[in-house]
Amino acid sequence: MAKEGADMTEETEYMIDKNVGKETENVESFGDTKEIRAVILSGFGGLNKLRVTKKAMPEPQDGEVKIRVKACGLNFLDLMVRQGSIDNPPKPPLVPGFECSGIVESVGQNTKGFEIGDRVMAFVNYNAWAEVVCTPVEFVYKLPDEMTFAEAAAFSLNFVAAYMMLFEVANLREGMSVLVHSAGGGVGQAVAQLCSTVPKVTVFGIASCFKHAAIRDSVTHLFDRNVDYIQEVKKISPDGVDIVLDCLCGENTGKGLSLLKPLGTYILYGASNMVTGETKSLFSFAKSWWQVEKVNPIKLYEENKVIAGFSLLNLLFKQGRCSLVKTAMDKLLSLYEQKKIKPVVDSLWALEEVKEAMQRIHDRGNVGKLILDVEKTPTPLMASDSTETSEAGEEEEEPEGDNDSKERMPFIH
């Protein structure tokens, strides 16, 4: 009996060891599940709706490129997405962001033109603010050898939008004049640089006065956005200007139309005047709509003026004009290699610092482009702020005004 009991004990111990081994295998197998860090927008609203968390690793489908992201661009449009201030936004939770740069990690079937290890920049229909993205091959472009990842993330959307508005929509030529709002922003600086590639183009820039010292050399004439710039422009050019690029909307629409010369073109490519507070404001929407001068087609005909709108993302993702965008990108990359243009990077931020980065662009404090640097180490304050969880593992909601009371951390030029 004693021997039988000993045998049973040994058998039981063996079974326990075997089961523990299986459990260990299961744990290891679960732990091998590939995950990546990403910025998640849990719902539309304020900065407290943003968190950095883990999500499943995406894999490329047919015709797609998988990119290990190094840098992402942050645009004013991303603020409007966060607030839910755009038409037909996707249902949250979602990963924001429309542009990134990085290294090709793999390609899907029937994907040609790219190899593993290629340095690229890409447009993404959301999901850009993550460590890895997958996007159709027609939205991906190889980088020049000397272009950094931060420059690439500042290049694609801003320079393509500026190029297409100036040359495809408005037909910029020698001796013309251009007025651009938000001249210190990413698109504004791209517009100024592209205008410098055409002889004798006069650029009137409108920007907040504290940006003037940094951007004065990039434009011909520079005015404070809070002064009566119409009168200032007409003192220099009584007939007005040939092209007006407006990302503000509201009352500036009527002002822009009034400044156009005969055969001049007004282009609306944004509506930042609608963003006033941290969350969506119906009052700001109503005010901006009310201030827009009602356009009379007969008046346009009589005055020989052109009014247009431009959305690069709609052109790409909804209207399928990828070949047109690629032609523009090829020309832009050639200009970059000739050292005629160079993206202006305002600052670099870690993914966990996305709230602070968004606050900076909301405050119109940037000169050039804000970049999310995926490999940048966040400061402890920002890291804990963007990844905070409750004991139950759920995200803690912050009062809307909390971010304003926190110390603003220094940013990297």
C-alpha cells in the first residue's frame, strides 16, 4: 500500500507539473500577441478624451504597405476631429491622424514599388498616430536620403495642399500676388516657400504679432491678424491681390473676396474660426456661419472673381485623385532635393504628450508643424497624464479645465 501510495503521489506530481507546463505555454502564447502603442480618441470632446494605450498590431491587406512609424504630423484638422466638428466623422473609439513617416516593415500581396527597409512618408485615412500603420500603396512615397522623418511628417499634407491650391486651383504665375492667413502655420510657411520659387510673386502674410520675428523673412509684407489688414494691403496694392488662401472662414470670407483683383481666386481650405474653446461650440459655429458673406453668383460674374474650396484628404480618400497628388508630390520632392523648399518643424512631442501638443496648436502658438515623435521619451508629468487608469483598469475622466492648470512643459525646436 505504501508503495502504491508513493506511485500515485509521483503520478499526481507529474500531472501537476505537466498541467503547469501547459498553463505556462498558454501564458507565453498570450504574451506573444503583438500589440502596439497608439493614441486613442475615446469620444468627441476635450483633451481628456485622448489616451495612449495598446492595440492589436495591424497587418497589411492586398495592395497595402505596413509602416513602422517614426513621426506623425499634427494638424488643426485633428483638433476639429477630436471635437467632432467635422462632417460625418467615424464613430469613436478611433486613432486620429492623417500623415506619418517611417520604415516599411512588410507589404501585402499585389503590392509593388516598395521593399522592406524603405524610408517612406504616407497619407493615412485615420490611424496615423500609432507605432505601426497600414495604408494603400498609392498613398505612400519614398523619402529623399537627406530628409529626416520629422521633416517628412511635416511635408506631405502641408506642401501638397499648398502646391495644389497655388498651381492647380489658382494657377500662380510670375508677377502675381498672394494673401495667406495663418502665415506662421505649416501650410502658411509652405505657401510662402513655394511662392518664392516663382519670380516676382508678392506674398502678404497675416499672423499673430508674436510670430512676426520668426517668419518676417518668409513673406513680402506681414500684418497682425487683429488689425484692419484690408486697408493695409490696399495701401500697398490698391487693386488688391490675385489669390487669397483662407483657413479661417467666418468674417474673413467676405474680406478675402473684397480684396480680389478681377480674375482673382479666393480659396477656402479650413474653418479654424469655428474652434474657440476646448470642446465643440454651437455658438462658434453659428457665429462663423452668420459672418460668412452670402455669395451672389451674379456678383461673381460681374466682378470676374473666382471662389473655390480645397480639401486634400477628400481629394485622396473620397474622390480618388491619387495620381494627381502623386504628380504634385514628385514635383515637390524635386524642389526639396534642389534645396528650394524645406518643411519648418515647430516642435517634437512624444505620443504621451499629445494633449500638450494639441493645446499648443489650439493656442496658435506654433511656427511651422508640430510633430509626434513615436520614439521620443515623454516627461513623467505628461506620461502619467496621458496613460492614467483607474483601479478597475478604466480611463479616468478629467475635468475639462484641468489641462490649463498644469505647467506647460518646454518643447523641442
